[in-house]
Amino acid sequence: MSLVPTVLLWIHVAAGMTALSVFWLPMVARKGGPLHRRVGWVYVGAMAAVAVTGIAMCGWQLATNRSASLPSYLFLGYVGVLSWASASLGVRVLRAKSRTAAHRHPYDLGLPVVLILAAVGILSYGVVLRAPLLMGFAPVGLLVGGSQLRYWLRPPTTRMHWWYEHLGAMVGSSIGALTAFLVVNAHRLGLNGFQLWLWLTPTVVGVVGMRLWVRHYQRRFEARPAPARGPVATRATP
């Protein structure tokens, strides 16, 4: 392996390990507090590095036409797009939390479209190559990309829509990163990377935990009294 892909791979691994090491801290820290924000940005930065290096390694492989390990590099590039689409959504919803109508920013709509196209591409290529790694992960991108488009193109239906979407996006990105880590490194753990339970366990545990978490906050927010109207409320607004 030449120097460029070697350096990219080490950065990719280091960023992935950083993300997997800290992703749980914002979940247990006080929401909106200093620890939540600072570690959250560390996680987002690490996921950005995972995405960029994964896509770069995939591009390098395509440019040098080394087809022997092409499915693995296509998987890295695809996971890079998937991880960044989820982590990016988790940040972007915070900047559009006051919206009351559909949101059509080119970046926010373009990223899930790219993810859907990438999913269709690796699904097609996976069928041609009979590569389970590509075929198995493609539906995740279709679901995530479709969900993001639906969120942005529909007016919010709840006051705390941004909170639930932020939580779901961050948990979703960590599920994708953890699943990719397990699949790629399964052989080092003495496991078969294509066993169905290995693919589904992080998703099932993560989705169930996220649903319970969302319900907890829904009950909490619904029990909170509506903000007072009038001059006092106006003066108290930062």
C-alpha cells in the first residue's frame, strides 16, 4: 500500500476510534451543558474526519483502478457519506429549530439525495459482485436519506421537533459507525462479519433505546407548562 492510502487509513481509524470512544458522553451529560456541547463537537469533528477519509480512500481506489479490494473501499466511502449525513443533520436541525414551514436549503436537501444515490449505487454494484457487505448496508442509506428529506420538506408537527431529530440523528450516526466497526473488524474478534445478528444487534439496541429516550422527553416536554405570553415573557427572552 502506498503512502497516501496508508495515511488516510490511519486517520480514518483514529477518527473512528475517537468517535466510538466519546459518542456516549453527550448522551449521559446534561443536555445543553458545557460537557454535552464540547464533547458533541469532538464527536462531530471525528465523524467528519471518518467521512472525508473514507470517501478519499474510495476515490483513490477508483482512480488507481485496483479492483481486488474495491468492494471494501466502496463500503468505506458509502459509510463516510452515511455517517456524515446523520451527524450533519444532528447539527443542522439546531440551526433551524424555529422553522414553521418546509425547509429547502440546498445543502440540507442535497446531502440526503447524495446518500440515496450512493445507496442505490452500492446496492446495484453489490448485486453485480454478489457482495453481502454492500447489499446489506444499502437499505440503511435509503431509509436514512428518505427520512431526512421527509423531515426537511414537511412543516414541523411538534414544538420540540428539532430535539427529537437531533437525538435520532446522533444516535443513528453512532449506530452506523459501530455497525461498520463490528463488520470490518469481526474477523479480528473471531466472528463472521456476515452473520445477521452482528449487523442487526447495534441497530435493534440503538433504535429501541432511542425510542424509549424520545418517549421520556416527550412526556417531560408535554408536562412542562406553555411559556407565558405578554411583556414579561418578551423581556425574559434572550
